Amino acid sequence: MRENAISCIGCGRCSLVCGRDIAIPEYFRLYNEYAGGAQVSEEGKSAYREAANGRGLASDCIYCGSCESRCPQRIEVTLWLMRVAEAFE
Ligand code: SF4
Ligand code: SF4
């Protein structure tokens, strides 16, 4: 795994409690796949738009913190969502 990759196992516990319906595990998977270099490719951005499809964007996070207490990997979800938003939006 890359040093700046997110150690998400895709369990989905975070998105179950997210009031903004943010597709967290899907966005983290895309981040690991596409956001390694300086720029995210058009293909990556298009995959992000497809994953969002009516759901909350990474930038819709209100930092309530509900998701982070559920994460078995103790991922700082809010911090990574900021990075996802910077990379893909
Ligand atoms: S911190 Fe953000 S991603 Fe986590 S539950 Fe709250 S709104 Fe959703
Ligand atoms: S709870 Fe943690 S490990 Fe599970 S999908 Fe969310 S971020 Fe990934």
C-alpha cells in the first residue's frame, strides 16, 4: 500500500451513520486508485461523479464525527474526505 493510501477495508460502517449520505468507502477506494500522483485523471473524476450519483459529495461533510467512532481502522475520515474533495472536485 502507498504511504498516502487510506487503510479503508470497505466495511461501510461509517456511511451507515452519515446523515449526509456520503459514499465514504467508495470515495476512499477511488482515492487509493487515482489520487497517487499530482493530478487526478479525467477517468478518475468521472468515476468519482459516478460513485456520487445523488449521494453526498466529500465536500458535503459537516465534520460531525459520527463516522470516525465507528471505524474499525481508526481512520480520520474527515481529514481524508477533505483530501478526496481537493483531489476530485
Ligand atoms: S463527519 Fe462527515 S462523513 Fe462523518 S458522519 Fe459526519 S457528515 Fe458524515
Ligand atoms: S468504517 Fe472505516 S474501514 Fe469501514 S468503510 Fe468506513 S472508513 Fe472504511
